[in-house]
Amino acid sequence: MRTITKRFIYVILTAVLCVVTVFCGQVTLSASADTENSVQSVYENTNVLNNLKGSTIGGKQFDLADYPHNSKGKPQIISFVEFCYSYYAEKQSDYGHYVYVYNPQDVAFDMSTERNKIQFTYGSRQSYSKYTLEFINYSTEAGYEGRFWKFKVQLSDEQRTSILKEVDENSRVYKVSGIELSVKNVVTEYVCAQTYTYKGYALGYGSELAISDTISCKVDGFDKYLSLDVHSTFFRGKGTNGKKYIQDTLHSVYFSVPNSVIDEYGRMTAVHATWLNAYTAPALVTGNSGYYETMLDHIGEQIGVPETYSDLKFKYSFRTEEDLSNTSIGGVHFSGYYYGYNYPSKLSSNIVNNITNLHWLFKAENGDADTYDVPSEDILDYMSRYTAVHGGELVNDKYSKALFESVDSSFTDINIQADETYSLTSKIIKQSWWEKLFGTSHVEEVEDFNNIKAIQAVDYSDISNLDSVQVCKKYYVDDSDYSEFSAFCKTAKRKNETVYLFRYKQSEYFSAEVYEGMWKQTWVLNTGGIAIALGYVYSFENSDTNAFIMQQWVQLDFDIIDLTFTKDGVETVIPVIMSPMDIVADGDHPVSTKKDGGLQWWQILLGVIALLFIVWLLIKFLPLIVYAIGKVIVVPFKAVGAVNKRRKEKRNGAKADKPVKVKAEKEKYKQKKQASDSSFNDYYEDFSEDIDWDEVWQALQDGKL
């Protein structure tokens, strides 16, 4: 291969873009060549407008007049460049792709981001992939500033090798479905739907005997793509999954597909999607306005150990139950959480997970954290507001890293089949009064949700015939999303489209009630041996349990790449156009909570002691009580019997010798009373006989009983 000068390289590379193709001139591919003199760096240092001028776009000579400013226009790909393809292995390191974009609104795309991407496939490969776009430059000519942009497609060695193996060297096909561009951190995907077929080679990359470029490109459009309006939802059972404080969560999205597509290509059998998993840092939700307002001023502030109590300007704290140490998520063992100034020696040994910097804080708008769920839209809004204020290192070029406890090192890229299933568990644990006293509990209800299909079409008759609870349970939709989901289904039915639910992930959600309190200082007299001294003692005092902390998995830049349809055994992959979305489920309140104002353990203990004393008294005096109640019960019956007897005596002309009877009864009572002592049994008899039967009789006669 002949060696050419740097100047000649510039001339070759800036000369033409023929039929949306860059002519790459001859270069020396020496391993010792300087990077600044490499063919890629020379090409990238040329301005996008210099590349475009003199080129042919779609069979027409490039003309600036064809690309005016349009405030309502959308960005368009005007060239997808195959750069320096070669069938020689030693020359393939220069191979790559560049993208030229027409920007009619002259907006400023975000340049320092990895969220600008292009979606395409190649060769006979059906499945599409997204590739990150690296910003190269934009047009700077007066009147056309930012009208044209040049990007480089970032390819890993693995991706480059995969493409080179797949494409036919004599006819290299690339199908570009869309491009995603970020403006002020908002990413929008725009349709391209173009097939680029390259033939021939740039000079120096084909035959060593070639004396000129033979490369050409043919561009054809295609209409087999789907633009999807995607909505998210989730589902959790009412109880835990068997681990205290943990609930199973099913993450889903739903969208509609025209029935004409289903009629032509068959039922949907797979969904190809990508997203970035991230696990949030602990978030506090409080119904206490005072705590909320005070702690709000300290969000993102590092809390440590003050040298003196006067340095303790922020006294508010919260802590979880100690038994949180029995909880684990994904193999990670938890210990109790504590937030506030760090006095480890003052806390239980089980509470060792100190939160020294609180990044999330929400207020329970109804004032009761035991019943409040944080809406997903509030969580997403908080993520943006926190990042705008605190900044720092960013996750996915968008959110402060401090908001997350962990983030996956790479995007999940998965093609989920329709017959894949999920299983969820919901256990409701309750405590009776006695169980609360002795620290035990029982399983109140267990519900298992098995064989949940990854892809499910909605039967519109269910929306009309079932109530909201039944619909949500059948389709695993959270009740807070029911209104939006049912309205979406009704609209899709009118448009002759089928709604599909796509369940793409199962995760564990953590929420636990916390004790809110504060550190207080008490001046006490300390004695140690013969030494006596005055000093301060610090103590954590609980105020209420009107709060909880939560953590969950979120999916950043969730994106559906393509859908697979199957008819008569034939699979058809259709690319999808959708703008990526961040998905967050609601922050549900804990399954088990305590009501503030309830009895403390010592109050319960005193109550138990009092109850036992009452039971003891009842047992001791039970015979007396039963005997007395029996006597009271039989009084009316005796009275009625006496009345009947008196009437009978009157009918027979005989009069009862009542004075004699009464005198005899009194004498009998007097004798018993004199003979009785203070024994318990004699007291029973005294009580039972201490009744003036004469007064009872007279009362019956007078109608007073």
C-alpha cells in the first residue's frame, strides 16, 4: 500500500460524500501511526457541513436551501455512512459508522451524554439493537449554526466483529429504524425507517490493484415498524413474600398494536427490551409535619458525631425495629437502620446500619404514614428536583448517584418469550393481643400468584363486565392505575387495536415502619467509686411511629426495541419506535404498622398484672357471687309461688298464719346469726338469709314487684 501525505488525506476525506457515502482515501495502516494522523481522527476533525457540501443525498446534489429552519420540524437522518469497510482482517480496525442529522429546529442536542442512540440491524439478522452515538461536531457556518450534526456510532470490539461476520461483503445491508436524541435530558426517538445497501470499497480497502473508489450506496425506505405509546404499572400482594418487610413486585408495561398487524403477522410471541436497573437509597416518608420541615433543610447533609452537644444543631433521628436484622434482599443481609447523629454506644447492637446522609424525604399528605402510598410520579419528580439542587456524579447522565444504593454496571438487554412466567407470594401476618404481648404472630392469609404470563392480551369484555378489583387482580395492575388502564383499553378498542401487557421483571420491595425521635441531653449526677461528678447523658427518645422507610428497584431508560409475531410457524420481527422512559412503582406503606398513642410495653404489663389480680379475686369470691346471683334470680319465682299459695288458701277459706311464719323465720335467723362465726361459709348463709320476706310479700301485694 502506498504512503500518502496528511494533506492528501484531508483532500480525499473532505472532497465528497457520494450517494450518502464517504470516499475514504488510501492510508497507511501502520500500528505505529500516531492517533492524530489516523484516518478516523482526520475524518472526524472535518466539519459536518464540509462533508455534506458537494455530496449527493438521495440522488440529488446537496443544497442548503433544501434544509431550512422549521420550528415544527423533526430531526432526520440524512446519511448513515459505512466507513472504510474491508474484507482484509488487518484493515478492519478502521471500519465503523457515522450518522449525519438534519436539525430543523436548530435545538442544542445534549453532547456529553451516552443517551443519544441509533437503532439498526444488519445483514440477515432480524433483531434490532441500539448503539450509543458519540457527538463529533455540528455546523458553525453563519445562519446554519447547529443545523447539521455529525455523530459516530460507538462499537465495541465484540459488536464490530459481529457486524463484520454477518454482512455480505458484496452487498452490505443496514436497516435503520430510528434515532434517539437528547435535549435537556429528555430523550425522544425519531423514525428513520431506511435500508442502506453498500457495495464496493473505498480506495485502499478493497483490491490492492484498484486505482479508484468503487463504493456506492442505495437507500430504500420501509414501512414495517410500530410506534408505541407505552404505559407502566406494577402489582404487589397485600402481604409480604414471607420475609418481614419485603413484598414481591411485578413490573409491567402495556401498549396497543393495530389488529391489522396481528392479522398479517400473527400473535405476539416475544418482546425485546432494554433498561438499566438501579436500587434506591433509603427514603423516609413521614406524616409528622414538624419532622418533615426540619429534616428537609438537612437533605443531602452528612450527619456525624458532634464534639459537644452545642454542636448538635440537628437533633432529629429515626430508627427501625431491631428485628430488621432478620431480613435480606437478594442475598444481602440487612441490619436495623438508624439515621441521625451517630452515638453507636447508645443504640441496640442490632441497629448497625447507620444512614449518615439522608437523600430521600417525602411527606404523607394525609398526615398518616401508616396508610399513605407515595405516587410514582412524585418519586420521579423528586429524582429530578434533587439532582437539580445537589448534582454530583450522575447515573445514566441524568440522576444524582447519591439517590441510589446500587446501579447495574450495564443495561439489561433481553428478549422475553410469551410463555415465560412469574410467581408471586403474599402472606399477611397478624398479631392478637396476646401475641403482641409475647412477641409472637400467626399467618392470617396466604395467597400465591402462579403462572403469570409474560405477555397477555386484554379481553375487552373484562373491562366492561368486571369491577375494578377483579380487573386489577386478573391483569396484575395496581389499583392506582386502574382508571388510566381501563381508559387506555377503551380507546384502543375504538381504534381497532389490541392491548398487550408485558411483564418484564420481578423484584423485592422493602418498607419498614420507623420510630421518629430526637437526641436529648440530660444533666445528671454520675458516681464512680468514690468520685462524684456532674455530666450530660445523651438519650434517643421516640416521639411517634408515623413514618416509614422504603427501598425499591427502578428501571431507567426502559425501551422496547422490537416485537416478534408468529403466524403459521413463521416469525416476523418488527422494530419499535418509542422514547425511553424511567419506570418507578409507588412507594407503598408497610404491611405491618403500629398506631401511635397505643400502650407501651410497661403499660401492657401493668394491665396484665391488674387483669390477673381481678381474675384471682373472681376465683376467690366466685361461690359467693354465684350464690347471691342465684338468690336474686329465684326471688320473683318464690314471690309468684307465694301469691298462688295465698290465693289457694283464700279459696279454701283458710288463712295463712303469716305472723307465726314470719316470727319463726326471724327466730331461726337470729339463732343462726348468734351461732355463726366469721368463717367464709357462715358469711354466705348470713348473706342469703338476710332478706326481709315480709317486705317482699307486702311489695307483691301492693303491686310494686
